[in-house]
Amino acid sequence: MWEFSIFRALGLMIRTWPFILFRAAIYLVMALVLVVAAAAGVVAGHALAGLWGEPVGVSADIWGGAAGLLLAALAVPSLRGRLLHRVTAPHLAALVEALDRRPLPFGRGQVALARAIVATRFGDAPALSALDTLVRGIIRTATALVDGLLVDVLPITALDRLARASGTELRLTLGLIDAVVLAHATRTRSENAWEAAHDGLVLYTQNARPLMVNAVWLSLVGWALAGLVALAALSPATFLAAVLPGVPWGGPFVAVVFGWAVKAALYDPFAMACMLQLHLRLTQDQDPLPEWRGRLTQVSDKFRQLGERALSWRAGGAQDA
């Protein structure tokens, strides 16, 4: 099933340890924000119930906590572009450098080098966010285009069909496939990131089955580990849930948030390191095939838009020169 080296992935994580620590700090803060937001929602639910003259009960706690959590969750997408530019893309750049056996400095020097690579390849945060939005949209279309090649990704045929029909497989793997395309755009060292991403998407389409199979299993293992972490944290989380007084679901909620944070901070970069190995092995001697480029051009407006952006960037560079 696995088509990569787990030990090499762990070695890549060790070489990029400054980013692992950085991610751990960020996702710990995000987990705390979610818990505090839920607690604030519970308090607000109590207060509103009192103002309306309603008896304060579990329903007020649930609705208040859910509202606070929803507001905090809605703020996360607004931070995604900044996190992509400051954390995710630089970590991908550092992993690519380590995978290609290039020297990497330690500590802050590694973070600074990786951010410089991202700035050189992709520009500022809005430019990278715009590119990433296009790439994600094209991945959805490309995956639908090769749907017939993805039969029996999961061992149970009926379950596999249900997962593909409902879009579950794509939701599970979108982040990892997106990371692979951005890593390709980084590895090529092309000054035109739009063109490099254009080629990377064609290469993904050519190798969709092995990439999807491994991405699905890596994602499933990641969420299973997150569940195990949540179960292990359930007992101590009950004490931490004192910030949600009188809420019966406080302990499980804190445990689930902690499990998600551990997965995002520690397991997700491991999964990216595995996928980068696989992508490099599959595409090392490949060129983007014209027939796949043509099919994507026919079915995806965003792919055509990405190609136009690549051409306009190149034309603009020529004019500036």
C-alpha cells in the first residue's frame, strides 16, 4: 500500500524541526482560541437566557457554545492565506530542500531561507493565495476527469463508490494534493510559479491513481490517530474543561480540539513528506503530456485561467526586461 519510506519522512521532519515547533505553537494557540470561543459562547448563552427570562439549561449552553465555536471557525479561513504564506508553503520549501539533499540552516535561519524561497517563487501572500485557490479548484476538476482511474481506492467497492460520489475522498486528500502541486512549483525553481503549477497539475492528472490512493490512506490514518489522541486526552481534558462550567460536553470537546491540533501540527507535515517522496519518484523522468493538458484545458475554466496568468506573467516579464 505504501509507496514511500516512513523513515525518510521522519528524517525530513527532523531536518525541518524549526517548522515543526512553529506549527505546534500555532495550532496550540488555535486550539485554545476555539476552546475560549466556545466558553465565551456558553457565557453569552447564559446571559441571553437570563435577559429573556428563560431558565438556563443545557440548551442555552449548547446553542451558546456552538455559536461561539462557529464564529471562531469562520475566522479560520480568513487566516488561511497568511498561514499558507508564512507557515505551510515555507515548510514545503524546506521539505523540498531537504528531500533534494540541499544544505539547510538551523533554527531561525531555516525559516528565513524557506520564506525567501516562497517570496521568490510565489510573491506576496495575496499572490500565493490566488494561485492556491486556482490550484484547488483545478484539482477538483482534474480528479473528476480521471474518476474512472480511481476505482477501488478503498478495499470495499461499495464504500469506495460512496466516498467518491459524496466527495469524501477529495475532501480528505485535497490538502495533500495541493501541497504536492505547490512543492512541484517550488522544486522546479522556475521564476514563473503559474507556469510551474500549470505543469504540476498536468503531472498530477497523469499520476492521479497512485497519488490519490496514498493520499486517502495517509488521511485516514491521520484522522484515526487524531481520534486516538482525543481518547487519550479525554481524562485530562475533563479537568481543563472547567472553562466550560456546567457543560456536559466540555471534556470531550476539549479532547477533540486537542486531537485535531496534534494532527495538524505533527502528522500533517509527516503526510506531506510522504507525498513529496512519492511525487518525486513518479515524476522524476516524466514530462507533462500534451493530451492531458488538452483535456484539462477543455474541461476546466480555471486551468485555462491559470495558463493565461502564466502567459501574461511571462509577457510582463519580457516587457519589464
